[in-house]
Amino acid sequence: MTHAAVGAMRRNGTAPDNLVLAYSNPGYMRALNVAWIGSRLQNQTFIDFGNSQATALYQLFTKNGADTMGEYNAPNYYGMDFWALGAMAKYGPESSRVREHAPEIMAKMWEDISDHYNPYLGNMVGPYDRAYTRDMTVHDAILSLYFWGIFGYGRLSVPPKGELDLRYDGTQGAAIALIMDEVNGAMSDDARQKLLGSFESGEQKERSLKRTIYYDLETEDNRTTTAWLSKKLMIGGQQLAETVDRGKQFVPAIAHWAADPEHKPFPLNGYFSLYPTATTITAIAEKQKLTISYPNTTQPGTDSFQFMLSGIPPPWSLAGNVVDGFTNVPCLDVNVTATGLQELPTVYGSSIYGSYYYNITYVVPSNFTGTPVVSLDLAYTC
């Protein structure tokens, strides 16, 4: 246990190590583990480190009233955050900062999740800092295990029981079950009603959201997310200016809609998302509109906007319909404005985390001047 604690304490986010304060899920697990080991071994150095990390994580979460994780709106890793926070609340040393802050953070997380969750579509609106699945009704995200454990299978989005990702995530079931009461107990009645509610009964309403995510405690550097939700269509985008590619788990812009509203138990979700080739992106979600631009064209990856379109209903395709860019999409009218950009032919057959998609790409010509922008006006048609 001593080796585990010392090894964890040595990680400080200095390159090439990536455990910076904003890397939420391992950060919370480290604070818990080192504090717990310190309590068991009566090692004050370990206890102090765990408390200092818990305090810093809490300060980052609550900075300027943001109440946001550094690893934000991540349906998969929110499950690991809840595991660490639930374990903090249940097993953290008495009178420790680890134990003190966990219930408040979990309560505010549930409030934010209930704001982002669409019970009709069975998904959280984007953008996502990290996501494997883009559709929680088809492929599992660890957050689904809490929906299952708290509300019962099928009340909120959980994929079919035989789904491979769910079987993989389910191996954590026993560990998650041990702290389910703590995670459930942190949820307010208001958040519970919104998660279980509907647009028809009034618990859910059309709404716009805006959040700020901070990188650290020393600066005011931040990212901004925007989202708009209605019952059958929702849109999310993120504004960031960075220099390192976040990888394919990062979803800076995405739209979901009910591509087959007759599908049960949830509508078949159609969705398209921006593949993150650039590191400085301005993606803004508004009512029925998504606008994406690359303000810093000196960076690599700003020569194209690559969209992944998925969730096309098989009956629609079998009826002879063919996806050709955004001109023919089931149940959604998409009006694209991409001045000065060149649209490439649509290509199908690639996959990301088990989901096959159509690639719809707009190329920025080499002689383009100014800021490249793609604007998509969206209207639900079914």
C-alpha cells in the first residue's frame, strides 16, 4: 500500500505525465486511495496529501461558481467519478476533506446531468469531453449502470443486456453496487424528477445551457460549452483554444434527433458529430442551429470539417433512400452554409467504437482567406 501511495503522489502532471488537476476521474481516485492508505497506516504525510488533493479538486469544481468537472460531460467517465466520490463518502477517513466534499460534488453533478439528459431520446446532449458511445441507448456508458442501479433496468437509457460494452462495464457491477446508496442519496428530488420526467408532463422543457470548464486554479483559462434541447432534437458545441489534439474520444460538436420515432423503447437516434481534427474550435449550439469555425488556421487540422453521421434507420435505407451529404437525412432538414468550402463525396464504411458512420467532409481550399465556418440550420420533420 505504501508503494501505491508514493507512486500516486509522484504524479504531478509534468510532461509526459498527464495527471493534471483537471483530469477528474483518476484525480478523485488518487485522493481517495492515498488518504485511505494514510488512515490505515497512520501515515500523516499520506493523509495530508489526500486532503490537499481533495481540496484542490473541490476548488476547481466550484471555481467561480462553475460546478463543472475538468473532464466534463463524459457519460462514461462520470461513472468512474461517481465510483470515486461514492467511495469517498462511504470509506473516506472520518473528518477528512475527501469525505467532506464528496456529497456536495455528487449532488451538483446530478443536477447537471439532469439538465443535459433527454429522457425521450435517452441520451445526454453534447458536447462530450470524452465519449466512446455517442448513443447510450445502443452502446453502454458507465453512467448507465447508475441509472440501472438507482431506477431499475429500462427506466432510463441502458443498452440491451447482451450488448458487448455493457457486459464489459458490468464487470464493475459489484464495486459500483457497494457505493450505489451514497451516489443515489446525493441526488436531489428535483434532479430525480427531471431524469424520470417527460416533455409532456412538464418536468422537461425546451432549454439552452451554457457551462464553463476551468483548466487549473492558477489561471482563468477555460473552455465553454453550449447546448440546446427539445424533445426530438438536441445540439451541443464547445469553444476551446488548445495546442494538443484531444483524440477521437473528444466530441466538440454533436446533434441528436429521433431518426425513427416509432422505434422502441427509445426512438432510434440519428446523430452527427464533428471529428476533432483541429485543436482550436469554436462550436456554438443555439436553438435549431450549430455553427462551427476554426479561428486559428495556423494550426494543423484546420483544412477540413469532418462530420460523422450515424444512426440511419434500416427501413429508411431499404426504402431506397440514400445519404448524400446532409441533403437527404431521415426526419431532419439540414441547411448547410459553408461559404468558400468544397464538399467531398459522402463515404460510408468506417467505424468509431463500434458505430459505423457516413463521412461528410467540407474541405478548406489552400487559397481560402479568413475564418472557415460551417453553419447548420436544423429542423425536425417527423
